[in-house]
Amino acid sequence: MELQTVSQVSKTLGLSAQMLRYYERSGLVKTLRKKDYAYRVYDEENIKRLQQIVILRKLQIPVKQIAIILENPDAATATEIFNQNLAALQSEITALETIKSALELFVAKIEELAAVQLNMNLLTDETVMELAQSLSLTQKNVKEIPTMKKLKQASETLNQLTDQDVRIVYLPPATVASIHCIGNKPEDRTSDMMRQFVATMKLARVKPDFRHYGFNHPNGTNDDDHGYENWVTIPHDMDVQAPFVKKHFAGGLYAAHTIFFGAFEAWHWLWQWVENNDRFDLNLGDPECMDGLIEEHLNYFNQYNLKNFDLDKDKFQMDLMIPVKERE
């Protein structure tokens, strides 16, 4: 198998460049630098590891457990982890069966009263509640998924976002201090520089409501030497020194979905939600945000104050946001 660039692997496996970079930062795979070649590449071993990761992620195996499986390629380790996930899935299936049975019961009860106007007090009727509480759970076997195609379909079905998963938020216009790095783990570099900037400028004191945004910012030539840009909102009259740049963020309406850091596959789900909803259209307008897709680190004020905060190890929430506008 020939060496493949990040862009080639991204297209072949259907993984975003950002997701590939996260897997590398997590230690699951490694890229190489080929002599006299500008781009980072994957060898055969790492491409095979990525193929395994794709399958395990579609089976809902968490990244941390995938790392354990890849580091300990013995049957006992994999079996133990799979059994743990089977137990969790069984609990979820049991809960869903309970809800399904209760809904079937309510449907049957309502159909009995079809000739009468529906009275929502039915839902508090003691008889119905007693029946719901005494429902017997039907144990059902999960059918084997024989093909990768069906596994992909099942994964996409489970991961579709609903209106309950997406918020429409308004981000106010703001003055921001921007730092942009290209190559050599730019997320880490911009993050470290931003934390130092916040401390040096005493931003927590002069603007305690400051917000922190970030987004991919390529160098204009390829995805293999990617860039990342970090913003923090600042007072309008604050001066910044190079390498920071003072910019204006236009703000606007955004479709937002909250994730824990690392679950970047959700970008695809959020994009699908925006494309398929009937109330909003894409609004990729702000030239300062490149393609308009931004990430906000939630509760960044507290993150900044935490000592020894590790971007890769410490769990924190972030919003993935796509600019939208209401349909006329």
C-alpha cells in the first residue's frame, strides 16, 4: 500500500481532517514526514489502524477504550471492553423498551376513547399509571449486523441530531484578539499563547464576561499542514501586540450543538441538521471566520483559572456552531 496524505485518507475513510488530527493527538495513529515531500503521510500500518478505529467508533466504542484495544491487541482485553459496552447498551435497550411499552399502552387507551375528545388528564389516571409501572419488559435480541454498509446505516441513524440536540443562539458583535498558527500542533500552540495573553492582559478582571472561540484556518494550500485560529473577546479600546491581531467579529445567528472535546464527528451531524431543517438556511458570511464554522470553549473563564489544565486529558464542553439565517 502506498503512503497516503491526510487529504487522501480523509476522502477514502470519510473522516474530517480535524478528526484525523484528534486521533493523532490521542496517540491512536501517527503521521510521517517523507523526505523531500511537503505533506504529512500515513503508512500502511497506520491506515489499517484508522480502518479499525472507524469500525470501532461506529460500534459506539469510546476513543479511550479504542486506545486500550489498540495498545493491547489480545482477545481478552477486547472481549472485556466489548462486554462492558454490551451491558451499557442492554441497559439503554431496556429503558427504551420500557418507554416503548408505555407509549403502546397510552395509544391503546386513547384508541379506546377515540369517540371522545382527548383529555390529557388521562396521563395522570391512576389506572393507566399503575399499568405503566407494572409493564413487563420484553427482552429482544439485537440482530447481527452482517455488513459494513448496514453498520454504517445503523451508526448514522443513531447519530442523527434532532431539534432537541441543536440550539439557535445569537452571538453578539465583538472585538477580539486573534492568534493564528500553522503546522506543528497549531491547536496546542494557539491555546497556550491565548492563555498567556489572558493572564498578561488581566482579561478576567477587565472583561470578566470574555468568550473564547476557535476555528480551522488553513494556509491556503493544503489540509496536511493545517492552521488554527483562536479568538478571545476583549474591550473595544484594548490594544494588542504582535503576534496577536485585533479584529471585529460580526456575530449573528448560529446553530449550536454541545459536545465534549474530541467528538468532532458531530460536525457532520450538525451540518446535516442545518441542511435538512425547514426553518433556517446556511449563512456563511463573516470573512474573518474563513468558512464560518466556529468552536466555543464553554466556561473558558474557569478553564483559564485551572492550574495544569490539559487540553487532551481534561474533559470540557464546547459548542460547535454553524452560522444560519431564518428563511423568509
